[in-house]
Amino acid sequence: MAAQREGPSPGGGRRLAETVFVTDPTTHDTVVLKAGSEVQDPALAAQITHPDAWEPNFSAPRSPRRTRSTD
């Protein structure tokens, strides 16, 4: 049976936009990571290679671009 890790975990990590299945590198069990979960373990995150699986990173908001004045 696949293990499930639900909900956001405290602390940092990247948040998933989609539910994904990965293999735990220690136990070799299938792990289900649900959309909205934060992935803390770098070994699990490294297995999630599709960019659409991740939510966009909004931690560093971009400042507005300055344009030249045409006066």
C-alpha cells in the first residue's frame, strides 16, 4: 500500500500544484504527495521533474519595470 503524506508541512520547502507519486529512497515504498503539500525532503523533490507539478514561487515578488520617459 502507498504511504500518504498530507497537508503542508511546517517550515520551508516547495509546494506542489499537482498530486505526484514518488519512491522513498530509504524504504522503496511508493509515496503519494498531494497537491498543496510542501516537499521538505530533497531526495523526494529531486524525483519530481515535471515543472507543472510545482506551484510558482511567489516568495520574491518582482518590482515593477521602469520604462523610459518619452517626454
